[in-house]
Amino acid sequence: MKGVFMPRDPSIYDKCHAYDHPERAREEGWYPYFRPIEKAEGSYVIIEGRELLMFGSNNYLGLALDERVKEAAAKAIRDYGTSCSGSRFMNGTLDLHEELEEKLVAFSGKEAALCFTTGYQANLGAISAMVGRGDHVISDKYNHASIMDGIFMAKGFAGDVKFHRYKHNNMEELEARLRGIPAGEPILIVTDGVFSMEGDIVRLPEAKALADKYGAALYLDEAHAIGVLGETGRGTTEHFGNPALADLVMCTFSKSFGSIGGYVAGPARVIDYIKHFARSLMFSASMPPANVASTLASMQIMEEEPWRVQRLQEIARYMIKGFSERGFDIGTTETPIIPLITGTLEKTIALWTALFNKGFYTNPVIPPGVAPNRCLIRTSYMATHKDEELDTFLDVTAREAEKLGLI
Ligand SMILES: Cc1ncc(COP(=O)(O)O)c(C=O)c1O
């Protein structure tokens, strides 16, 4: 029939029709994702007209809702407009981008820094630019999806990229992988600083010692570490007291910085190379003015108000102790990402639903985000949470978990 699309049989759409998990979850009334937030203020959000206490945001320092950060974004829109309408490469570089990159050089202690439109694009672009034909890349099994996608992209462009994984944070296995690589073949080790689902910290001094022993470069994703770890919030390297523990540092602006965007920092020649080979930088519009300006404002506040990092760390210690004392399995977290390990999908959904109904927003993490027997409720904290909000959350969560036989 003319003008009517008649799909082939089998059709490209068959998999979509066969995939009915979300529809079933919606029918059963427990679908937890894509819930629109109608308003956000302090530690609260409004969802479906109801006020919920937010324990599922990565706005660690509370800066995404800070009036000074909002005003900086509004001013940048007035001065530069809402979009750069082009890539950094062409018409999309503002003086503001360069100002931010200069500040990041000072902040990271590296020779150069380069901003991307998101953290995802930073990992995608930087890793796929760095790893080419004949190179080896070694990754922790719990690394973020954007790292994996950067590696897959590298493999897509240069077929014989050699990809290795090691058991989560297992330095013995990392060394075994390194030992197996013939001399003279370049290696990049990639790891998260703080692991995004379980909140544990990479054994960085050992990873760096191994990198040095085998002549590998070390790339550190600090998405959940900057603003969170170290006395001044400079991340995992500061936590371990040595800024030289990573060769290349990547971070997002979507968490502690309360904005959107990401960056990679490292040796000047390497950053210049990435600038000219990262496809996610070259073929995508640059960070919008409002986000550059809000990141700059957040960086200044982080410097002027060290209490935010200190308060966040105090909250993390308090909640880790609180959940442990109440009998929760929270893995080996040392940060304000605290997983409540629930095990099965059914128990996870039951606890998440109970908390949601009682007025608490958390994030259920189920396969493929985690292994099928390691489902969890990911809770996360902000420097702006109040003591009484934390105590109420601890008590209600314990009551609900007890009813489900989880503690
Ligand atoms: C460890 C890690 N790396 C990278 C990213 C990507 O950052 P963005 O949200 O800026 O794309 C995330 C975000 O979830 C993350 O958790």
C-alpha cells in the first residue's frame, strides 16, 4: 500500500513489542522511574503534589539550589543567550569556557583542563581519543557506564584495542592483568574514585603503584569524589594525600558543582590531543553559558564555604553509623552514597515503595545496574540535610526494613 510503512517480518520493531517489563511494572503499580519532580527546595521535592524528603540526589553540596548559583546562571543567559549553538571547535567557545578551564587547572593541580557538555561525553570522548589501535585498556568491573562506552567507542574505531577487566577494587587481579601484557604495548588503567552505586573508594595508592611499576597511565573518574572526599573536597587524590596519584582526572559538573558538564585534566600535550580527537567534544554543541557560569559560581562557593564539604562528611559518618547500628547491610561505603543492600528485586521494590509512600525519595537499583542478587536502595546525602531529617529517615527506614525481614 502506497504511503503506509509495512515492516519486514522479522521487523526491526519486534524487540520493542517483546519488551514489556516497564508496562507490567506500571500495571502492578511499582514502576519507580521517570517520576517528574514538580518543584525542588532545600532537601524537599514535590512529586505528584506530595512533599518528599530527598535522599536520592547527587547535589552533594546543595549548590544546585543555591540562590547565588542560580543568579550566576541567569546572568550568563542575559549576557550570552541560552545556547552556544555550536561545538567548542567552531563557534561554541566562550571566554567563560576558558575562564572555567583556567580555574580547573588551579583546582586539579594539572597542567591543562578541557570541558565537555556532560560528564558522560567527557568519558566517551577522552577515553576513545586516548585508546587506539594496539593499545590496552584495563577497567574495574564496577566502573561507570560512560567509561565502558568510551572503551566500546575506542574499539569501534580501532578494532584491535585490547580490553581487560578486573574484579572490583581487586589490586591482585589488576596486577595479574598488567603482568599478562607484553612489554612495549601502551596501557591505560581506568577507575572510578568513588564507585557510584556502593559508595566505596578505589584503592588508589596501590593502583598507582601498579601503574608505575608496569608503565601504565592512570585515568581517574572523580564524579562522586570531588566535593565529597578530602579536606577541601578535591577528591580521591586529596583523600589519600597525594595529588599525583592520577595522571588524568575526569569529573562531572552534575553532582557537587550543581550544574551540567564535565572535564578532563592532565598533561598539556595530552589534553591538547584530546581536544582535537574527542568526537563527543568536536561533534556536539558546547556547555551552555548558564552551566559554565553556575559551575564557576559553585567553585567559588566551595572555596569560600569549606563547611559544606565538612558537613557532608559528618553526615556520611553519621548515617553509616546509624544504618550499621540498626543492622543494615551497607557494603563497604565510606562516603555519602550509602547502599541499603536488599538482595532481591521484590524486597527492593517493597522497601522503595514503602519509603516513597512515607515521604522519602530514594533510588532503587536493580539489574542490569547491579547483579541480580545484589539489588539495593541507593541513598545519598547533601550538606544541606538537617539533623532531624536524617534521624527521621533512619528510624522510618529501619521500621520498614524490619517489617520486610531485611534487618
Ligand atoms: C562515575 C560517573 N562518571 C560519569 C558520569 C556521567 O556524568 P554526567 O551526569 O555529567 O553525564 C556519572 C553520572 O552518573 C558517574 O556517576
